[in-house]
Amino acid sequence: MADVRVFGTALDAASATADEIAAAVKAKPDLVLGVATGATVVPVYRRLVAAHHAGLSFAGVRCFSLDEYVGLPAMHGSSYRAEMRAQFYNPVGLPPSQCFAPDGMADDPLAEAARYEAAIARAGGVDLQLLGIGVNGHIGFNEPPADFNQGVHVTDLASTTLVANRRFFQPSEMQPTRAITMGVRTILSARKLLLIATGLGKRDAIAAALRGPVSPACPASSLQMHSNALVILDADAASGL
Ligand code: GLP
């Protein structure tokens, strides 16, 4: 069962999440960190950047992105690679050689998924995996019903996810409908999981993930099977528990 901590505000939850990551980096300077994108984690990275300016070194850390859209070049502002670079990698001085992500422009996305899974394994696996949660209970881009035995794979995005993420694209822009994502099996093989959820929009997904049955219908419910999962919530996201 996950360790659940509830904070008054979204900012407090983000600070606590960043503090967990900072403590992990201090304890293991060559940490393999799984990173997530989305609006929820923006203040987490902001706080980590502040910690870097206050002296925390990320020099030995390697980062692996959870997922990436298929069909977006790395330079596209809405690609998760660009987001990670802008919000975290560049400000803390992490060189590209230590930052890994699926290539959304790969000619053969299936082969790219296999390559990425192998790269994670070559790094020795993920020590700490940061996660957000979708309104439909997705983690990474594992949409319901999720196959808990899948490794990194190519997936079609759920219509709820397309609607939720439309805000990250210009009105005139084509929004990608597929992604390469770590699978639930990949995510659960991380040594520690750290999920953050904030806001009323995540209330039902969090209730299903933590209090519902372990079920493909709520991919985040798979966290109940992990022996070292920490869930950090604000009061709104926790209000269905
Ligand atoms: C996105 C990402 C997830 C993220 C989730 C929540 O689609 N693939 O990794 O956790 O949805 O995003 P947000 O924090 O913007 O609600």
C-alpha cells in the first residue's frame, strides 16, 4: 500500500515532492531519475532549480522521460523533450548525454520503444520515478484498460487525454494522437515511485487509484502492487479518499 501524504496547497505538495527528489540526489549523487511532464510537475522542477541555485548538484544524475509524443521533433516546444530541457535540464546544467527520452520522430516507433527499454536497463534501472496522473487514471501514457505486463510501447491516446492536453498546443496545430511510453511494467520496476496529484480534477482518479481495486481500468491502481510508493497530494486531490 502506498504511503500517502496530504498537503494544504498544490505548492506545498510540489515543494514536498521536490524535497523528496533532492534528498534522493543527496543520498545517491549518481541517481537514475525517471521524470514526468505535465502542468502538475512544473512547480516541482521550479523548486529543484532553486535548490540547484542554493548548491544542490545534479552533475551525476541521469534522467529518463516517462513518455513522448509520436511525430513531434525534439525542438517542438510542446514535445516532452523540449519541456524537460526548458524546465529542468538546462537550468540545472544537465548535459544531453545524461538526459534520455524516446525519440518521437523515429522512423520505426516500435524499434524505438525497444531501444529505450534497453537504455533504461543499461543504466541499471530507475532509482526514483516521478509520476503525475491523468484524469482517467493514466500514468505515463498508459491509458485504460492498461496491460500491466507491458514494457516501453507505442500507444494511442485516449480521447479524454487528447482533450486534457489540447491546452498545450496552438489552436492551429495538429495534436499528436500517439505516444511512446514506459509501460506499467517498466514503471513498477523502478525502485521507488513518487506520484504527485493536485487539484479537484484529479480527485476521482486518485480515489480510484488508491482506494479502488487494482485494475486495468485505472492504470495508477498498479501502484498498490509496489512496495515503495509515495503519493503526495494537495487537499483537493485527496478529497475523495
Ligand atoms: C500527461 C502525461 C502524464 C502526466 C499527466 C498529467 O498526459 N503523459 O505523464 O502525468 O498527463 O498531466 P497534468 O499534470 O498536466 O495534469
